[in-house]
Amino acid sequence: MMEPPDECANCGAAIPRRARACPACGADERTGWRENSVYDGLNLPDSAYDDADSRPLRRGGLPWYWLVAAIAAIVAALLFTLGGR
């Protein structure tokens, strides 16, 4: 039996000394005791991990068409109220 690494290359969890499998993801000698993760060779830029520079996908506020619809509903309600007299 191969000695498990200190840290799981699959999920990064700490592995106890005589563990037969990773307690977090279940990787073992047969499925994943390896020094490197399968994701190590992707060559992602460091900015992919930089959360400080991330921007929200959408700005706050309503789209313009909802504002137009609300104004039209208010005008229609006023005209209906004033026309009923």
C-alpha cells in the first residue's frame, strides 16, 4: 500500500496518516494518490483567481422598459380615475 500524501491532490483536503482514502472526496491510491492535481497543467492566468478585481455581472437598477411600463400604468390609472367622474 502506498503512503497517502499530506494533502489530497484532487480536492486539497488534509489526509490523515494511515487513511485509505481522502475523507473529503474519496480519492485513494487507485483513483488519485498523485503528487499533482489534474488541474495543474491548465496554465490559467493568475487573474483567474483574483476576486478583488471582479465586477458584478449586472449593475443595479431596473431596465429602462420597466420604468416605461410603470409610468404607462400610472398614467393609465390616472386617466381611468379622472375619466370616471
